Amino acid sequence: MFSRSVTRHKCIGHVRAARLSRPLAIALALGLALGARPVAAQEGGAVAGVVIDAATLRPLDNVQVAVEGTALAALTDGAGRFRIAAVQGTQITLQLRRLGYRPGTESVRVGQTTLRLSLVSAPAMLNEVVISGTAEPVEKRALGNSVTKIRAADVQQVAPSPGVSGLINGRAPGVVVIAGSGAVGSGPRMRIRGAGSLSLSDQPLVYVDGIRIASDVSSGPTSQAFGSGIISRLNDINPDDIENIEIVKGPSAATLYGTEANNGVILITTKRGKAGRTVFTATARNGTNWFNNAQERIGWNYSRNPITGNIDRWNPVDEQHKIGQELFKNGMSQNYSLGANGGTDVVRFNFTGGYANEKGIEPTNNLWRYTGNANLSVMARPNLDINMSVGLNQQHIDVPQEAGSGMWFAAFYGATPYTANDSLRRGFLTAPPEAYWSATQLGQGASRSLASLAVNHHLGSWFSQRLTVGTDLTQETNTSFTERMTPYEALFFTSLVTQQGSKSSTRRELNVISADYAGTFKTQLTSGIRANTSLGAQFFRRNTYSLTAGGQNFPVSGLSTVNATGGTPSAGESYVANSTLGFYGQEQFSFGDRFFLTAALRVDNNSAFGTNFSWIKYPKIQGSWVINEESWFSKIGFLKPINELKLRAAYGETGQQPATNSALRTFSPTSTADGSGVSPNSIGNADLRPERAKEFEFGFDGSAFGNRVSTEFSVYRRDTKDAILSQSVAPSSGFAGSRFTNIAEIRSQGVEFQLRGNVIDRNNFNLEMTLNASHNNNEVRSIGAEPGTPLDQQFIGTGAIRHQVGYPVGSFWELKVLSAEFDPANPGKTKNAICADGNGGSTPCLNAAGQAIAPRVYMGRGDSPNEGSFSSTATFYKRVRLYALIDYKNGNIQFDNDYRIRCQIYYRCIANLEPLNADPKLIAQYNTSNILRTTFYSDAGYAKLREVSASYVFPGKYAQLLKATAATMTLSARNLKTWTKWSSVDPESFWTVEQFARTAQAQVPPLQQVLLSMNITF
Amino acid sequence: MHPYTPDTKRPAYRSRGSLAAVLSAGLLIGCSSLLDVQAPQLIEESTLQVASNAPVIVAGAVGDFECAWGSYTVAGAIIGDELADGQGNAATWDLDRRTNNPANGLFTTAGCTSPGGTYTPISIARYSADNAVRLLESWSDEQVPGRQLLIARATVYAGYSLVLLGEAMCSAAIDLGPELTRTQIFQLAEDRFTKAITTASALTGSSADSIRLLSLLGRARSRIDRNLYATAAADAALIPNNWTMNVRFNEKDTRVENRIYRQNGLGSGFTAAPTVRGVTFEGVADPRVPVVNTGRISNTQPLWIQTKYTALSQPAPLASWREALLIRAEAAAEAGDGPAAVGFINQLHTRVSLPPYVSTDIAAIKAQVIEERRRELFLESHRYFDISRFDLPEVPAPGSAFYAGGSFASQKCLPLPDVERLNNPNLRG
């Protein structure tokens, strides 16, 4: 009963031959062992050509091309090419098979050697091997949880992305990319299945080729004046070096990653060598970016002319245009890469090298980056293979000052000049753009080395083990430099400190060390029951070292080193380390290769746990049932269209470690007039322990109608216990800042859905569509309040962001103004502002002294609970491809601080000037100092035409003019159109550093971009 | 062969593989030191709080106070109309406009190196000093050489921290306790000063004498803050002429620099307020309020800078005989002894070569004492509380327009911050 009618793929040497009959597999294996590619007889005609992906038009390697009714067959090489000689007859049928694709057949004439055959992908196929979430690589059929796999190399072919995050955005249900700044070189945050923590990092773990890497989202010098850098370490990785990305979404799948895995795991696999002729590739991309419709999106500022009494309006783009110096220029993007891929059955290699140069829309925003990646796979013995990867990166990024400083702040809130000083600044708030651009530079240079060594060893068929070790070393130099100002610059910056110039330089070294071992015993318990017993151990250590030097007052202009400053240079040094040690055991039972049951237990310790806490245990259990392979399944009529159907369920736990040293009560060395002293630093918490998340997930994967339609559906519920709250410390304790405590509980739940369809599959026309959608909700269940505490008192947060029991984490709470009336005694002023009382009624907003007395009420959430995407790819004549992706988010609000600053701080709105023509409810808010703010929240939902592209694959004869075997040209664009109700520049622009608040203020929006790419294969 | 069919060599391989796995696991288990990490820039409480570190602990407490004094003196000067805003950062406007919000005002959580730092740095300074005293009292004289002097020194700075806390805040808490009124806070300060006086009086030497005098004047301040004129004057009378204890600054670190010069002098974030520009007495420029017009503009405001402090390393008076004379003058005026009060005022005038003050009208003399305090104690952390204690009109008047938008309000003391109210278990709810 447990035997299967279809033989699934298995390893034959390094080649995975899909659905081969046993004799053919043996023939292929023998042929390969003899170094004979292709496998063929020695007489007759020949057929040859290339096999491509029907949607991406990308050549496919490892496609088994077989002549129907014969033993003749060949495997395609890294360039997708095959050749079969000694074919008898004049007309034959070729059968094409590859893992992850629907089988194809093609009738061809013998003698045709320029065939262009295509296969249609079938991503839900259960035989696909994934590496994530288990002790060793397994087929999807054995997984009880969902894993999203993104074929990065395909994505880069269709819609090239400048960063890793662009590969993920819109392609993984439940994964939200949270942009922040659109400046060149900036990187977003990523959040999987919503926020599962109140105060700890919300970022997933990232692995590259099996080793953990640093993926800090906010590095670089402070560029937003609120403690944020905008450079993400994740974007150091060249997307062109990546073969695929797997995303493990939650504790039900990530248990074996243990502590730190609450936020999910992203596993990146770089390109590997493929046996066969060496294939060289060259890719060149050139393009431009721009701030679309900047003038109207920034908006106008109004002021009353003191002489004429008229209302004037001012806009920075307009102002610069009038003097012939455009505020924003078109940026530039250049990207070049070379690759070599090939090898033998014993040694395979892939080398890639790349250079990128991007310029933003203002002079202070630039990036250059060199990347190199080498991957060497050696099959040292039939049962021992070794894979070595080395990635190198050298880059420099100049970031613009934005948000609270620099040209952006000065431009957003300027006004028509009336005085000589105003005119000198041309109306810009503090200084004209050229003064900022010439006086100050913010930048980060970085070099990064990733190295990993993975050893896989098999002892017969009953034991396998793997060991992966590696290191990630990043050296950053972050520089903030203000030159000794020229007389012109000094006109606008009155502080002597600023005028005299300053420099701060921070050298930071990040080092992550990984060691990961797993051994698996495989036991055939009965003829149909198999057991895999795995034991594993992992060790990770992260060291962060930084050395800072700074100084002020350059005595003369032209100096730029800290030593050249006239004052006493300052220096700082810090070192932070964190280690995790974990062990796990896993037992997996397979019943007839159709039903799988997996149970595991992981134990972890971490150097950040409190002294009163040590080892923590994380269990998991999951099961999957490939129900369509049951003998009764195909006998039920209405189920016949279903080709594959796997039901799955998973339960697992993971943790999230507290921040390093946060358990300790510490003091800092300080400088005093008496010499060295000490000062309270952190109040600590000796009972601190990791957050603990428990997640239950179930769903199904399936395909139907000849694998034309595939779908994945998941429902999950995650409960985070002992959620760590960064609770502000009451200053009377003698300590400042915050203290981590394990007091909260959070529930996250949601639905994820993906539907892919090969809508039309004709020989010369193919149309594929993909719909991703997810709904992720969360709710604070407890903040550890004393029993009997009224519900409205069960919250944490002193400002607008609250963690309130019964509501989404980190949601917005404000005084909600319902009405106000003009005060006849004070023209233009209001009185009797009425706010919501939180119980459906109303109450005065303010007391006589103008202080808030109404309660804060729920306004909405900053994170969108709903996100998704729709993409479509059409190919014509296997040479022309059209592609578009629209993504959306909705259900969230954001705080429009641009609006507030204009109307409540600088009074540069029309309503400030003509209040009696405005709604008194608005005027009442404009006239308070950051107390009444209802109107500044706005729906931040949007849909974006995120990616669009058109490609053409040149016929071989044209490619041969370049001595190439293939050439493809792609014109692609990003962010061309946004549909939104959001009131400010862009719903994806807000302070990068914020975990929950979404505050829009004078930032670079996501830029529109167009790229022309040329990809040539030799 | 099925890929999972048992291999005939299985037993031998199994034993070797098992051994390898067990050895590997055992190796890792044995490496518990893998979890040991260093935090060389931080000092754990247990490491710090040993007797041999007593001098460093006390130095840290005094350092915390001197840093807090700097930030509060700037904050108080801005709210108390000695300085005015001149920068584009809207967060500081509430200080000048007197619209400080307990939820998010700078005065709530800003540290001692930030403009506006008040409640938090003063609270830290108070804790550091009290904690130092607690530790010192748990050790013996044998363990800590000069322990009594260290106790006296830490205690007097705990007292001054409480004085600043009471003068700045409408109410406050200490050690996560209940909300205290200003009167209660000043009483706690007096208790510390009394203890310091007692401790220092039992010692000999110039250091002990300085602490004793500082404690006496501190106690006088804590008493005059509660209008306890006679007892305040009695303490003040013990301060010898020309005696001053300074808050000490240097350029080595931002914590230790003269914050007033940093913000109004070297920096231009704040300008000297109109009320302190061109101050004269009977037509003679009053040198105690030195302010000059730079001719520059800072965020649309004319930039006037004070020249009382002209270097980051220039010390500032924490307690001085001048303050003692003013306390005595105030007490004398309150007691109806006009000539005595005028005499004290004129001692101060003589010092700076101003014409003598002449009056027999007690009300006028009381007003002159207040004015003399404004001038003599300019930028020495007194003015904001004087506005409250004497219920003086705020300038510009509440309701008048603020240059960057909005209107001035009235705020003669700072409300208890939400960060305290919501996170102190004795206050929440």
C-alpha cells in the first residue's frame, strides 16, 4: 500500500534527473561517469537546441531531453543547450523533463539543430528539494509547513532589482517590505507575518549558503537627524549572485533555528557550478531614476505678504526652476557583471563579479559597489562532497540628509521670502540646497567578506552528516563631515561650531561566526515505513566592535581629518558580543512516502539570558499527507483534475533573545571634573529570558489541470509568551532609558494564499499569472498588568504609540477631535474643542490651561494587515516577454508630519492664513502645540505598479555576431505608478528607524527607475 | 536498490558515525565557555560596588550632578526668560514657549548633555549621590580611607540634586516612591544638608570645611525655597565673604563642558532673551548681566550671546557668598529690616562698582531683592524658580505670539513627566 507508482528524483552523481525510468537513469549515470555528454549512439541524424523557461525565457540546465521510444537522451548544460546524435528516422518526439516544471513534448524533425523548446514551471511540485527548516535538505512533500522559494536568478532576468529586498517584495505572501527612504543605497526593514515582538528586533534571520550573516537594517551615519542611518547590510549582497531565496515564516517552521528565529528566517543560496561546458555570461544594465512630479507631491507653502496683504505660495522645486537650477536631477544607474559557470562531475565552479554605480537625485547621494562571488563544489569521493563559497564586497555609499535635517527639511517647509535674510535663502527654511550639499557629507565605506565551507558526507544509505562553518566579516567606516565653511555657507549656519566644521568617523567591525552540524540516521523500519533520526548542534557568535573619533573646529579650510581639528578630539570604543549555543534532535517518519510525521526538540542557551535563566527548550511537531497519491484519490471523479495535493500541519516554538547585556545592571565610565567616575547606565533585569513564540500552521499545496494551476494556502496562529517589553524606566529609579521585561503576550494570526496559473500555453504564446495575498493580524493579549486593572489602563507607551491590550501592537493612540467652534471673541481662534471619550461619547479635549484632558483613543495601526501582489508574464514566439507586477498594502494609517509641520508648527497652510474659511475642527488642532493631532493621520494604503518589463531574446544568428550563444535585451521599470489616498509624498516614506510608528517627514520617496539591460551568454 | 534500503555495511559504519556524532556533540557541550562574552565598556553593579571603588563612585555622583546642573541651568534659563529659542528644532520651542508637555517634552527624558535635560538627569544625580552614601555607610572606615568625607560630599550633592528637582518640577518622585510636593522635596533636601553639615563638622581640613559651607548654603536655599526666612538667613550668615563653590567644567568631554557657553556662545541654538539685554542700574550698565549683540541671525532671531561664560571649561557658581547675602537680604526685608536688606544689596553693588541702592520702602526693597537675584544670579539656575516663588510675570506674557508659531503659555513649574507617572508602580493609575 505504501509503494508509489511514480519514481521520484534521486541523486545520480550530482545530476538530479527527474522522473527517469531506471534503465535510462542507469544509462545516463554511466554516460556521465564516462564523461560522455550527451549520451547517444554513434550513427544517424542529430537534434540540438536550447530549452528555456516558457515565462522567463531563461535557459534551463539539467533538463532531461529524451527521444520518445528510444534510450537516446541528453541533459541540458548551464546554457540550456542539448544535442542528441544518431537519431534514427525523420520525425521524432522529444520528451522534456525537469524538476519543478511540467513535462513537455515536442515533435521535431531530425536534423534540426537550432531548436528552441520551452517548459512551463510548476512550482508546487512536491518533489522540489528545500533546505530550510529541517535537519537536512528534504523534498517539499515531507514538510508540514509552508516554505516560499523565490528563484532569484529568474527574477533578475525579468525585473532586475538593485537589492535583495526587491527580489522578495511582492513574491512571498506574508512578507512585508517596509521601505522608509528611497535614497540610493538605502535599505528597508522586512517583517514576516507581522510584528511578533513589542520591543526586540522585528527582522528575520538571514543565512547565506548555510551561514548566518549580519543583516542590520539601519547602519550608516545618522542621515535622518533622529538617530537613523538608512543603509541595510542585506543589500550588500549582489542580487545577481543569488540562485534562490527560501523564506521560513514562523516558529512552526523555524524551530530548528531556535533562539532568534521568532521573526522567521531568510535563506539565500548563491549560484552553484553546473557540470558541462563553461558558460560565460555578461550583463550590462544602464538606466536612470527620478522623483516623479516632485513639485506637486512636495506641495506648496503659503504665507501672507506683509506689504500687499496677499497670500503668496512657495515651492522649492518651483523656486529652483525659476532660477534655472533644478532642485532634483535625474539619477543614474549602471550595473555590470560577468560570470563563469561550469566544471566536471567532480569539480564545479561558479564565479561572478559585478560593479554597480548609482547616483541619486541630488549630488550627495551616490553608491559604488564591487562584488565578487566564488563557489566551488568538489565531489571528493562518491560519498563526500564539499562546497566552498566566498563572497567579497567593497562599496561606498553617500547618503543625503533628510527627514529632520539637510536640504530636504529646508525645502519642505520654506516660504516666500520677504526679508533680506529670507531672500538670501531664496525662501528655503534654513539654507539653500547648494549650501547643504557643499558643506556636509555623510557616507559609509564598507568591505565585506563572506566565507563558508559545507561538507556533506554519506555512509551508505543509512547515515548522512553535514558540517557547515563560516564567517561574515564586515568593516564599515561611517563618516559625518562638515567642512570649515566658506563665507557663503557661513551666511546660513550661525553656530560657530557648525561654521568651524567638524568630523566624526566610526569604524565598526561586525563579525558573525557560524558552525552548524547535523547527522541523520536513516532506518527502514518496515517495507513502507522509514525513520530518519537527526542530531544537530549549532553555534553562533556575533561580535561588534566600534572605534569612533571626532573633532570640531578646523583652523583653516581644506582640512578633513579628525587630527586636523583644533579642539580636543573625542574618541570612543565599544565591543559587544553575543553567543548562542543550541542542540537539537529530530525524528521523522515516512509512511510510504506519502505521509510524514516529524518531531523535534531544540535546546538553546544564549549569553544575553539573565543570570537566573539558562537553557530553553523549543519543541516542534508537524505532519504532511500527499493525499493525491492515495489509491482511492484518483477514483473519485471530481478529484481527478488534481495532480498533486498535500495537506500539512505544523506546530513549533522558537525564541527571540533579549538584546545583549540587557539583563545586566550596569554603570558606565564617565568623565568628571575629578577624573574618572561612574554613572548609572542600565537598570537591567536578572530574570530576563527569551521571548517564546508558539505557532500552529496548517494548509495545503496543490496543483491541478495538468499542473497548469498551482496553489498554496496557509493559516497560522502564533502566540508570543514572555514577550519582551522595553518599558521606560521611571527616572526616579536613578536610571534612564528603558528596561526589558518579559511581561507581555501577543497573538498573531493570518492567512496566506498564492495562486499561480499557466493561463495560456501555446507554442508561440504563453501567459502566466500569479496572485499573492495575505492577511496578518496581531493583538496585544497582556502586558502583565495587575489583576483588576481596568482594560483601558492596560497599555504601555507614553506617547502616540501604544501597546494596548485588545489592539494591534504598536498602534496609534491620540486625542480624537470631534468638533470645535470659532471663538467670536478671538477671531481665528477656536474654543470648546470636543474629543472622543473612548466610550462612544464626547468630552472636552483641553482644560483652561490648554493641557490635554481627553483620553487617547485608538486611531489605527501603522503596519498594513493586508498585502499582496498580482503579476503577469506573457511571452510571444519564445522571444518576446512582457511582465508586470502590482503590489498593494492596505488597512493601515500613518502620521503625516509634513502636514503637521506645515500647519501646526510653521503655519504655512492656507487655513492658517484664512482660518475662518476653514473647518474649526482643523483650526483647533493647528493652534495647539503637538497636542491635538487627529487630522494628521491618513490612510496609507496603496497599490503600486512596482515592476514592468519587456524583453527580447535575439535570434541565434544575431547573437553569433557577438560570438555569443544567446543575447537578451530587457527594458524594465520600477515604481511607475502609485494609487493611494495617502496625503503626503509617498506612503512608503517614513523614518526608517521606527519599529511601529510611521512618521512621514521630508524624505526621499521611492524613486521611479528605468533600466535597459543586456544579457549575453557565451 | 531503493535509496533507503539498509546497507550491508551498516553496522560498522553506524558505530563509526555514531561515535563521530557523539564526539562532536560532546565537544560542543563541553564548551560552555562559548557563551562567555565580554562587555568591556560596561561595569556590572557587582563589579563596581566594592569598597575600593568608593572614590570613583563618589566622583561619578558629583559628575552626574555637575552635568545635570548644566543641562537644567540651560533649560531653566530658557523657560525662565533668561535665554530664548533661536533654532529650527521645534522640540526646543516648547521650552521657550512654556508649553512643555508631560508626555513628550524635552524636560522629561532628555539627558544631561541635551538642551532641556531636567527631570531625568537630576533624578540620576540624586540617585547616584544617595546610592554612594548607602554604599559608603555599608563599608567601614578601614575599608575606605576618608570615608566620612566621602559621605559628606555625596550627601551634599544629593541635597543639591533635590533642591534642583524641587525648583524645577511641580512635583516629583524619588526611588520609585509616591508623588512628592515641592515642600516635601525641599524638606528631603534639608535633611541631606543637615546630615552633611553634621558629618563635615566632625572633620577637619579645607575639604571638609568647603563641604560644610556648601551644605550650609544648600540648606539655606532649601529653606528660603519654602519661605523659611529666619532659619535660611541663619545658615547664610555663616558663609564668609568671597566664598564660592563652583560647578567645574572642562573641554575633555561633552558631559563636563560648560553647557551654557555651548548653547549660547559657542553655539547659537539659543539667544539671550530680550529681558536680559542692556540691563542697567541708574543708567550704568550692570556688569552682572553681560550680554552682547553678535549682529547675526539665528533662525530669524537676532543672536545675542551672554559673555558671563566664555569658554567650555569655565566654571559656574553653584553656591556663593553673593547668594548668601541675597538670602539674608530677603529675610531682612521680610522681617521689616529695610536698612539691613539695603546694606546687603549694596555690598553686592560695591563689588561690581554700581551706584548704591537707596530706599526705605519695604515693598520696594523686597522687589529690589528679587531684581538683584535676577542680576546677581544670572544663569546660575535660580531664575526659573524665582518666577514661581515670587509669582513674577512671565515675559513675554502668556498669549503673546511666539516667533515660530503658536503662543506663549504660562508654566511656572514643570509637570510630573508621564515617563514617571506611567512607569512608577506607586504612581500609575
